[in-house]
Amino acid sequence: MTPQNKAAAGRRASATKASDGSNAKQQQLEGFTVEHPTTLTTNQGLQIPDNHNSLKAGVRGPTLLEDFILREKITHFDHERIPERAVHARGSAAHGYFQVYKSMSQFTCADFLQDPDQKTPVFVRFSTVAGSRGSADTVRDVRGFAVKFYTREGNYDLVGNNIPVFFIQDAMKFPDLIHAVKPEPHHEMPQAASAHDTFWDFASLMPESTHMLMWAMSDRAIPRSLRMMEGFGVHTFRFVNSRGESHFVKFHWKPRLGIHGLAWDEAQKIAGKDADFHRRDLWEAIENGDFPEWELGVQMIPQDKEHSLGFDLLDPTKLIPEEMVPVQKIGKLVLNRNPDNFFAETEQVAFHPGHVVPGIDFSNDPLLQGRLFSYTDTQISRLGGANFHELPINKGVCPFHNFQRDGMHRQTIARGQVAYEPNTLGSGTEFRVDGGQHGFQSFPEEIDPPKVRRRSLSFDDHFTQARLFFNSQSAAEKEHIIAAFRFELSKLEVPAIRQRMVDNLAHVDEKLARRVAEPLGIGEPDAKAAAGRAGFRDHRIELPIDESPALSMADTGDGSIRTRKIAILVADGVDSASLKPIRDALEQAGAQCKVVGPRLGTVASASKRQIEVDMTFANTPSVMFDAVLVPAGGESAAALAGIGDAVHFVLEAYKHCKAICTVGGGVQLLSTLGIAADSDAPAGVIVAATPVTNLGDATGATQIAHDFIAAIAKHRHWDRVNIDAVPA
Ligand code: HDE
């Protein structure tokens, strides 16, 4: 067995031992998994004698058509690819479990929300939306957050995003939205980017997209890690209890590690340096036993309070501010096992908002209603037929049976004469299903309206919540939003689209619009012009709040530095005695330290000890790390100052507002780079100029480590001034 196979077998063994229900899916998947073979056979089981040579008419002659072994192998290869998802093509996934904190029976009869001792297996797939399957992870985009709960009552899919609102209000506009954001059809550019004319042409003509655009231009759209983002069900759903009483419900996933973003410059560089950045981060965290966790939160509104919010809870461009309806945390999600096979699991998993269980129902949100059609339809095209529910990753862990039959790739072998209902021939007695009281019951909402192809007037406020979002951001977050709008709009070739967009933004915030417009070579934002355009709606709703602190990413998380990546920059002459206690403290706090040096192998410390180097300046840039430590050692610091890549490393980390700690001789490196290395050191820069000898003692090092850890825990020091002047 290879080491990977051994590790996977170990994981499976421990997973299958659990007795709390969390293992139900894993046990089922076991029946489908295979290990690497020791002999090769054809698909019919015939042993293959030679896997290198085809059957020929003489050693130099043509290949014979008779060679069924070659034909089988090549034919299978020719058909290895399936269509990628129309949206959300690029994704990464993991297994885990969900556990409710206390019974939710007062609100919902959903079985998996009743018993705190029960763990429901889940498979969670994160994704970007616009890019192709092989596109980069760190592009500016919405992230999909799709959770499949394998419950005892059937699969429940909560197919959400990391942004709580959407661009459009009605499913009718979805194909237009996606055609606008995808690469332009004549030349298929740009890949995985919204910074192009067709997207902003559409967005600027659809003012209902303004609220979501504010989110998409914020750092939410460039997450530091999939483990550090929120998830949202977006639409309003319904909880229904065993008495048939309904509450409207909004779903939230709150990450334990907080909500953190990358710097935009960093995100773009990572896209080239490690296109799999988020996928790798998720995989490695799970392999290291740092299992990502979220809490499930719900906002509930009783059925009879449907119209109490001032805005329409059916409108998917609106959120319910947490200050108006608090989020109740009702359970936790833990991801603890990587998939065994990317294609079989992550690629073939098929989500659908219509996969619900008794106790969870839909609202009339017209976007959600359209989705209820789309997802089964797309799986049939993507997975090649109507039996995709029989694929191992999609199969429910509870029994399922009906009289649907046949179709491509049918797995189930249904016994007997009968494939219809009602019948008397099947079970021996009369079998008939109609009007039953069991199973899924749709909430009997009373509806008696005329048929109309129109939108409700209650959807007609496009700006109030966009403004609320902007007002709720920290100063740094506001600057990032302005910079993102500027970046995106500056990429457009048609100035009229830029102008139209800033005219719309003037209805969110005058100053925001003016700041965005400044470097774009266009006129002043013109709110009146926007108001005169087709599709403009500003029937303002009054909100009881002007700001919602919950909409900001600032100061979120548990304050730990677990899984954070720290680069330790070394060259010959580094002071190993002062390095060790700081490194130990970082690792004890859960951070991962990597030594980056001029070459692989070792460097020699000042006291002639050999220090292992994990990575080189040439193969690993600063954007792979959260923080940088330049240890003591005058000779080492002088050597680093002479290595262009090392200098760039520090400057770039500084520009990206990361925590930097320099000790003893390392401090000189900062001064050389023009960064204040005295008592005026910028936020997040820890300067310990203490003589090297003192640093060997535990107290000095503990203090430095303590300050450094506190700086890393803040994630980034976005208020660092003058970073635009930093040449990196
Ligand atoms: Fe989706 N969406 N969507 N969507 N969506 C798909 O289904 C669609 C929408 C979301 O990891 C597709 O299996 C329509 C909102 C996620 O496999 C497709 C409309 C939200 C994923 C589809 C929407 C989402 C998808 C493509 C408007 C957030 C990835 C492949 C009416 C609440 C799931 C597939 C995964 C995937 C259609 C709007 C989330 C084509 C028609 C709003 C996370 O069926």
C-alpha cells in the first residue's frame, strides 16, 4: 500500500467506527471504492499481458483493428471528459458532519434538526462561479457554498453562496447575467473575471444588481481561505413544524476562524503562483487535522410577520439585517475527510435546491422558484442521464424506491412484474398513494391571484441596502471597495459603461461614486441621468438602522492563529538560539512555520548549527504566507538584503499589510528597505532590536512571540499608510 493509500485507509477505518450516525455515508461509499491493482485487466476482467505495445502486423507493421485491448483503452480515454458545470465549474469539496445543538422541533420537523446526539453526514462543495474547471482559485468572484446533508429522511441540499444576496430578482434574467459575466463569446476572454465590458454593460443596465455589486467588490469576493468565509442560503426558505406552522427562515454559515480576505494585488499574484491556492489550503487543513468548522445560524420570521420588515423577504437582492432579526446559532458543521477521488465525488456530486426534507419548504422568491427547475435539468445534461441520483456520491443513505425506471446507466435492479401505481400485483394487496398524511407535505399557502408576467412593486428599492452595506464597512473596507470598482471599470473599453455605472453608484453614496469616477477618465457621476434610465427603481424603504456591524469582516473570528502560515527568512549566519523559542511559540499557537532560504538543504547558523530550509525565495513568494519573521543574525540579515527575491518578499508582505517581525540584526533589513524600524514602526510590524544574547533567554523571546502572535491574529493591518508607494 502506498503511504497515501495507507493514510486514506486509516481515515476510513476511524470514520467507520463512529456510532453517532456520522459514518452512514462513508460506510455506503466503502462499497464502491477500489484500491490500486497489482495486475491489469480489461474492463471485462481479462488479464492484460503487455500494457506497452499494441497488436501489429509484424513489429514494424500497422496496428490491427482486431486489438480490442487497445481499442477498449483508447475508447475509454476518448470519453473521459464530461461537460463542466455551466456555472460553478471550479470547485473543491470535503466530507464531514452536521450536528444540531438542541432540538428545533418548535420550528421544524426536519429529522436532522431534532437530536443533538445525532451527527448527519455531509458533503460540502465550494466553488467560484464564472471560471472554467481549471481556472484560478483566487479570482474576484462570488463563492458557492453547497452542502449536501445525507439525512435519514433523504438528501437535503442547502445550495448557497458566500454572499447573502444575488444580482437579479427573477430567474428569467439568469442566463443573461451569466452570458454577460462569462468570457465574451467572440474571443472567449477574459477567463474567470468580471472586469470586462459585457459584465458591466449588463450590470449597469440592471440597477437591481447594485447591492450584490457592493459585496462582489468587497474583500468577500477574494477570500483568504474557503475556511474563512461565511455561507448563506440567500433566499428565504420556510421551516414547518409537525403542527404545520410555518416560519420564514434565512440560513447562515458562520466560520469559526472569522471572515478574512486577501489583498487584491496578492489575489492576482496567487492566481499565477498557485492557481490551486484555496483547494490546497482546504485539503492540507483537513490532512493536518485542522478540521474547518462553521456554525449554522438561522433568522426566523413567523408566517404572520411576513410583511413586517419594510422590504420584501421574497426579494433575493435583500438581506435581513442581523440587528433587525438576530441570527440564532443552531448547530455546527465540521469537515473532517478529504474525498478519495476528485471526479467520482467532487465532480459528480449533484446539488439541487429542490432536494428538501419534511420540515423545510420554499418561499415564493422568483429566483428560487426558477432554480427549482434548473438543477435537475442541468445534471441530466452534465452527468449523462436521469439516473445521476444513483451515483455513489449522490445516493441517499436512507432507502429510496419508486416506479421510475430505466434510462442511461441504470444501476438498480428492480425485481418484479410491477412498475406502476396503483397496483394489486406488486405487494399482494392493493397499493395506492394519494392524499396521504405522511412524507413531505407542501406548506398549504393560500394563493388565488391572476396570472401575471410582472414584478411586485415591493421589489422596487435597489439602493437602500447597498447603502446600508457600504455604511457598515470599516474605513479600510470602504477603500477596498472603491479600489475594486476602479480596477474593474478601468478595464472597460467603452467609457459610456463606466459612466453609467458611476451614475448608478451616486444613488448608493455620492462620495463613493465620485471617488470611483476620479481616475476613470469620465465625467462626474450623474444621479439624475441614472434615474432617467429604463429599469431604474428607487421606491425607498425605510430601515430602522443606518449601519449593520454584522456586515463588516473586521474583527471577526476567534482570535486564534491556528493554520496561519509564517515564513521564516534565513541565510547563513542566522541566530538559531533566538529563533527557536519564537518558532516554538508560533507552532504551539497552531501556526505553520516554513523556513525560506536562498537554497534547499540547510543554512549554517551563527553558532554553526545546520537549519533545515523548506522552500527557496525562487520557488515560494510572500503571497503564500500570512506573516514574515526575520530572525536575529547580522550576517544573515546582510545576506538577505543582497538577495532581490528576499527583499521583494519582505516589501511585498509589508505592502499586503501582513504582520512582520524582525529581531536583532533582522531589524536592519527593515531600515534598509525604508520601513520605520524604531518606536514609529507601522501597525503590525514588530521590531525587537534587543541584543541577540538577551533574546536567547525565554522571557525576551516570549514577549516578542506574544506581540507577533497578536499581530498575526488581526489577520491584516489594512490601515498601514502609504503602501501604494511600496515598490512590490
Ligand atoms: Fe445556481 N446553478 N443558479 N445559484 N448554483 C448551478 O447547477 C441556477 C443561484 C449555486 O457545487 C448549476 O449543478 C439558476 C443562486 C451553487 O455543484 C445550474 C439560478 C445561488 C452551485 C444553476 C441560479 C446559486 C450552483 C450549474 C437563478 C445562491 C454549485 C451546475 C434562477 C443561493 C453547486 C449545477 C455545486 C450551480 C442554475 C442562482 C448557488 C446551472 C437557473 C441565487 C453553489 O443548474
